[in-house]
Amino acid sequence: MTTDSEWKDERDLGLQPLDALMVARGVDNHALVAASPTQLTHKQVQRARKGRRLTKNMQAKVLDAWLRVAGGQEKVADLFNYRGL
């Protein structure tokens, strides 16, 4: 059986590369939410930055919003150091 601390460790993966990219370019959570053509919330962006485990679909939504804001060529692997569920 999994303990509470083990479950927390599985979900919390630490700050993600997305966070560093956003800080470096001066992009805030609201900019990603506003740029997203799909439903993306401030809470979801915050979870993505802080390393809460996301699904592949949610990682794709964050990537799409990032590309619209930053205009870069990044891929999911450039924003996250894990693969979505």
C-alpha cells in the first residue's frame, strides 16, 4: 500500500523547465491562459510550472499556449521533465 508521502512524491515533480522559460521571457500565468484557444485555467498553468503531474492532453494544451505566446519551436520535452499520464 502506498503511504501519503509516497503518493505526494509521485505527483510532485519539482519546478519544471516551463517555469524557467516563463521567468526568463517575463511571461506570467495570465498570458498563457489568455493565449490558449482551449480551456486553460490559471490553476492548471500553476500546476504545470510547479511540477504537479499532468496528463498528456494537458501538457499539449500548455505547450500550445506557450507557442502562441513565445512563438518558439519548443516541444513538450522542452517544457516538462516527465511524460504525461
